[in-house]
Amino acid sequence: MYLSSESQPTGFYEEALPLTERQLYRHARVTRGLDEEIALLRVRLFTLMEKRRMDGPSKDLPTNPMILRLIDMLVKAHRVQGSSVADQHAALEQLLDEEALKVLHSAQN
């Protein structure tokens, strides 16, 4: 934990955020559970699928990789929802490790 210029404890990333986002960041840090994240993933998935429908996808067009990734994230979020806090932390750590490996792999290609 770091100290801000106002001598208040801050999170690691808070200092890197613009002042306009810091209050939102503080609120996000104390929010528990995955309900809001799941809702946002659903909205984003709906938006992507609606855009695909409106654009008139051709049979030759593969499914948007972002749609598949959002579905994967929703499944994983639902899997840990309702678990103990310790289980949620472990699942999140594993998910972050998996995502980091994907990013590193894509950067190498």
C-alpha cells in the first residue's frame, strides 16, 4: 500500500489513474462479488452479437474472437460465483495466469 500526496493509503494502480477516475477506482476496490462484472460481460456480449446481426454476417465469416472470449469469461465467472472469498481469489489468480499466458503467446506471434 502506498501513501498519496494527501497521506491517504492508495492502491498500487491509483497513482497512475487520472484524478477523474480515482474515486471510481476506490469504489470499485470495495465492491464485492461478481454480479456487476457478469452483467457488464452480458451487455458487451449482447452488443457484439447485435452488431454482428445488424452487419449481416456471411457464412464465411468466422465468429468474432471477442464473442468467444466473453463467453469463456462468463462461464468462468459463473463457476466461482457463490464460492468462498478464498476460492474466488484462487480462481481469479488462475484466470489472470491464463490470460497472461494468452497475452504473452499472442505477443510472440
